[in-house]
Amino acid sequence: MVSQRLHQAPVQRVTQLMTRAIAMLPMDNAALAGLLVEEAADNPCLKVELPLPRPDPPAFRRFSHRPNTAAATPIEDLPDQADGLYAHVMGQIGLMIRDPAEMPVAMVLIEALEPSGWLGIDLSEAAGQAGCSLAIAQRTLAHLQQMEPTGLFARSLAECLALQLADAGALSVPMQRLLEHLPALARGELPFLMTHCDVDAAQLGAMVARLRRLDPKPGAHFDSAPDLRRAPDLIAARDTDGRWHVELNDATAPGISVDALARPDHPAALATARWLRRTVSRRNRLMLEVTSHVLTVQHAFLDHGPAALVPLTCAEVGAALGYHETTIGRIRTGLLIQTPRAVLPLHAFFGRGGVRNSAGGRVPRAALTQMIAALIAEAADGAALTDSAIAEALARRGIRVARRTVANHRRQAGFPAAARRTGKQEQHK
């Protein structure tokens, strides 16, 4: 009986470790950071570093401010080439600024808006440039900080995160205290933070995970969907030979190290710290391996958009790399990738479902939706295509789908029925 218990104990421990390792696979960098902070708070041999986003370098200003010109208006100050973040801000300024006395300083602040969405000017300096009082500048800034996405016009990382937490009703007293000591968090001073915030290890880990899921630079990913506006876990780019490469985002990936001398009298803590370091390293390598393979398969999607998406399943990726499809499925969950086009979820690169074409292959749902949207948008003015006409156009391309299937994809693309569409489709191009 004794030998049986001794045999069961190592087996149970191995099973527990495997379960914990598997649980890390679907974690994004924010969740992983929270887990490691919770572990390190109770393990003196484990050290965790959390890099903080750095301010952008001074950027070229797109706006020309004329505070002493009575005719200066937001529309006149918006050059034709302005787009993305800046055009969005100018589109909202009429809703945020109602007092004419605030408009001059508002234009100064917009001119100082960095691509990250942070404010690149001291408020007193902005007031001086606009010829207004500091009180007016403060009131104006408060109005501008109500813009979407939340966090724009923040003067620091802490303020940017605080604005987002307040908007979500999550700016608790412990969270405010944590924001006051972000450098200590980056250095991994966890005992100090638990004492200062009056929380335990689990609570601190949850707070860190919540912080790391916020968007530290809400202007940088402005063209992404709202639920993707957080710092990506991975960054993809082409090299000089045109090949795609993927790397971890150093701004979000937690650093982990082991201090063997912290508790030499506690071998279990040291063993756990070393296991976590190995497990996180394997998790990171697997993420990069899977993502690199997926991008190689879907290079046309990166170049041309959803219409070029090819069918790809977890089973196919697993077979190519030698992993079980459930492992690929876990890796695919929750990760965001920064590409030259936009921030995209990893699961967007998996072309699922869809219909067969005349060549015997399959057209994924996302690709079919994009093709239908392109047919509608490219139709001549006044010639709104019916669902039947779209089905016929697809059939000429070797893709046979029912009219009701076309209708479903048309609605998903954001187009009403032909009878309700005007001749001009410019807003969908």
C-alpha cells in the first residue's frame, strides 16, 4: 500500500504540471503576465519583468494651427491627406467642443496628438500657444478625453490606462494605487505592490492581467475593430527577401528569470520557478512556430485581404508541424498579431467552412463574403446587383451558391437588399 501511494504521488504531480502547461497555451500575453505575477508573488525564486510601453518619438504634425485667426475652423485645419486617427478626432470635435472659447486650445491639443493617441505637449504650454487660461485648457482636455476610443489625449501611460478603467467602471482604489507605481510593476517589486495596494497574490495577478489587456496606445491600432484595440501579442513583418517573420511583442511579453540564491533552503520553490521558465519558453516557441506556418500558408491573405484566404484547419496545421490539432486550437485562441495591414486575431487566418469551387477546392466563408462585397461595390452606379445576379456572377467564376446563401453573406458584409441600395456604393469600397 505504501509503495502504491509513492507511485501515485509522482504521477499526480506530472498530471498537474501537464494540466498547468496546457492551460498556458490559449493565454494571451496579458493573461500570462497575470499568472506569472501571481506565481512570483509567492515564489521568491521566480522573477517577472513587465515592460512598459514607451512614448512615441515626436511625430510630424498634420495640422496647421492658427489661434489668432477668426476663420480658423476644424474643417479648414484638416488637410486633404489626413486620415485614420486624425480624421476620426476631427470628426468628433464638434460633439466634444461646444464652447467657442475652447476651440483654439482644442486645435493646439489635436496638433500635438501623437500617433499613439497620447498628448505630446504640456497643458500649460498648450494654453500659452492658444492664448487662453490654464483652466480653459484643462476643461477642454477633459472634453477631448471623452472621445472614442477611450484613452485618447492621455498625458501618460498611467492616465491612459486610468481613463479606460474608469470608462469600464473598474478604477478601484487598489487599481489606482497600482497605476501610481507602474515602474515598480515593471521591475517586478511584487511584495511592495501587494502591501501598497492591500491585495493578495491572486488579486494582484488579476489586476495585472486586466491592465495588460488595456490598449496603452489607443491611436496606434485605430483601424482595428474595437475588440482588437489592445497591444498585440505577436508582430509579423516581411524581410528584404519578401518572407514573413514573426516575433513576440516585447512590449507585452512578460520576462521571466530564476534566482537560485533567493531561497536555497526551499528546493521546491526553485524547481517550480525553473519549470515555469521552461514551460513559458516552450509556449513562446510553439506560438511562433504555429504562427509562422500559418502566415506562410496565408501570405496572399496578408497581401490582398479576405478574398485571398485559403482553407486552413487546425488539423492541417497540426499535421504539418507534428502537433495534435487540439494543441493548435489552443494556440489559436486569443492571440493578436500586428501585421502591416492591421491588428488581426490569429483565428482570422484559418479559412473555415465556405463552399466548393469548380476546381474541387473550397472557398472559406470570409473569402466568399469579401467576394460578394466586392461584386456589389464594383457595380456601376444605378445597377444594384440582386442576390440572383450575384449568384450568377459567382457561378461564372466556378462558385455555385444558392441565392439565400448570397443573401446571408451580403448581410454579413453590411449591404441591404438591392431594392434598398442606392446606385452609389462608395461607403463600402
